[in-house]
Amino acid sequence: MKILDVSPRVAFPPQQGSCVRMYNLLRHLSRRHEVRQFSQVRWQARRVQSAPREVRLSSSYMEYRYADPAASLLCDLAERSWVRAPVLAGAALRLRRPRLLRRLLEWADVTLVEFPWQFRFCRRFRPRGPLVLAAHNVEAQKFPEYASAVGMAVPRDLWIRFIERAEADAVAGADLILAVSPADRVGFIERYGVDPSRVVVVPNGTNTEAYRPADAEARRVAKQELGLPDRPTVLFAGSNVPPNWAGVSWVRRLASRTDRFTFLVVGPVSRPGVEANVVATGRVPDMAPFLRAADISVCPIRFGGGTKIKLLESMGAGLPTVAFAESIHGLAVRENEHLLIAGRSEAEWLAALELLADDPALAHRLGHAAATFVTRHHDWSRIADGLETALLRLLEVPHDPGLK
């Protein structure tokens, strides 16, 4: 099977949840199929012209990076607004009509379009072949929550109306829609009246081989290597999007009320630096050392859609976790079995952190149950097998697990 993936972002190295999902699913699919990915490079002043155009990620997985300055600059307009998303990626394609993408659309047996933004362009130049909307959220539900996170008046916002139209068009034109959770599947069916047979669940996951539970000695060594104090470390990780801004605010408020913990903030959601007991790393190439060094993870995220990949990574690494009830939307995890749920008061969050620090047996039980759950239900290799089955069924090709 020849698979084309059309992405508004460069997938490798995966620096945020959507790219983690794309890269891991395509990496596993490329073990049995030919995979090509067309991605769009962002405007980065002097670097856009020198960006590599072709990156071979495996013997059968090639990423083609489209670095046209005008298209990149147009995409950047939306990413610099409050939406922080490449919702103008399709407009950029319509502006420049890249010949390479048109050739790839002819080459592919099946095309996955990540997010709805580029769907109309792909359908125009692939009018008859199977086209899959690889959704990461129900966007018409997610962005109003983003707006709430930044205090935006949703009904009057032009971005929201643009996003709703783009998603409605993509859903109507897709031969198959991939939803990241049963809740999102129901959201597509109810909001757009989609035939349920056209929506399949392909959940988010984690690399269970790379992100594994660490014992006490490995944790001690990891803290030492990262220069962290020898005290309980609370991890929050996230990309630079509105829901995570609110999450960082929670972390900083908690840190201001206790000096028992080191609060480790990983990812572009915060600039690098150390302030009292808050250590922010900025963007990192690999989450593994930080997951090994942490004792507890937190997910104080109330807004957004889909499911939280960073939450799955922390749980898969065996970290006892505290989260808002909204943070586990779309996941089949249970309170007090896989993690602790805290309410909207700092006192509740601090009490949960203190409980985990004071009761190692509880922390171990929650961490072990979380890692077991994630390994069983959210391992990327198993998820990719399910996606492969769905794509072969779309092409009416019998699925053979031994196919090479």
C-alpha cells in the first residue's frame, strides 16, 4: 500500500502532540508499506530557505518539507494569533499549488490529511481516490474552548467561524474519518450527521518502549544528571497553546505555596529558566530523561479537545498523576485507580501532591496501574495495526498481519 500523509506541520522531530501522533503512526505503518509525507515548513526568517527539503526517516518513510516563503508566511499568520494553529495551511496550498504535492496525490493509494485545513485542496487534486480526514480533535468543539482559555468572545470571532466551515467541508468530503476517542467519534456523528460507518477510533498513544517506569536509583541518577534538587519533583509538560498557558499558571501558583517540591515545566509552553522552585526547560529533544527524573506528574488542563498525549506519556512512564476531571476526557481511566482527580482549588491540588509524597505505596499502586493501562490500550504499535486494518478495508484489501 502506498500511503501519503499531508501535514500542515513538519513531523520530525516530533515536538508537540499532533506531530508525536503523526510520526509514530507513520513510522509503524512504514514497516509494511511505502509512506510519503508532505509537510509545510514555518516562516523562520533566515532558516526557511536552508531547511532540508527531503528527510528519510526510514527505508520506506520519506518526509518532503515544503518551504515556500510566501506559503510559510501565510500559515504563520494564524499561528501567531490566539488560535496557535496552522488553519491557513490550505489557503497557502491554494496560493502556490505545489507541483510535488499534486504528483504525490496521484502516486498514493490512500491519502491521509492531517486536520481539516488542507482537505479541500487535496480533494480538488485527488477527486476519486480514497481521502481520509486524520482528525486530532473535533475542531469546532476545541477552538471555542481555546477561546475561553484566553478570554475571547467566541460568537463574534472570525477564526471560529472559519474553523467550523473548514471542518464541515472536510467531514462531508472524507471517505473515512479518524477520531482519537469514542467521545470524539460521537462528536463527529452528532455534530455533522456523519454515517457512523465512516468514523473509526484511532486513539492517541505513547512509545511504551522508550517511556517506561523508573526505579528509585534511576530516578536519583536522572535528577543528578539534570541538576535537579534531591526532593520530590512534579512534572508538567506541554506545547505553546492556550490550554497549556492556563496549566502553567496553575503550576506556578502551586509552587508559590510550597517549597517541598521542585516543579519541572518541560516544553515550549514556558521559556527556559529557574525561578525559586520552578525549573523550566523550554523545548527539549527527548522527554525520557525528564520522565525518569520526575516523582509525580500533573495535568491541570481544563480546556482543549481530543486526548492529552503528554498525560499518556507520563502515565505510561509509571508516574502517579494528578489531573482535572476535564483532563481525562476521552480516556477510559478511572479516578483513584489510575490517577487522582483534583478540583479547582489550590488546596485540593496541594493535598493530592502531599498525599502522593507521603504515601509511597499509594504512589506506586497508581503509577503501576497507569503504566499497565497505557501499555494495554495506548501503545503506538498496536494503534497503528488498527489504523492499517481500517485503511486496507477502505481499499478493500484483505488484512494479513504477516504482510511484509
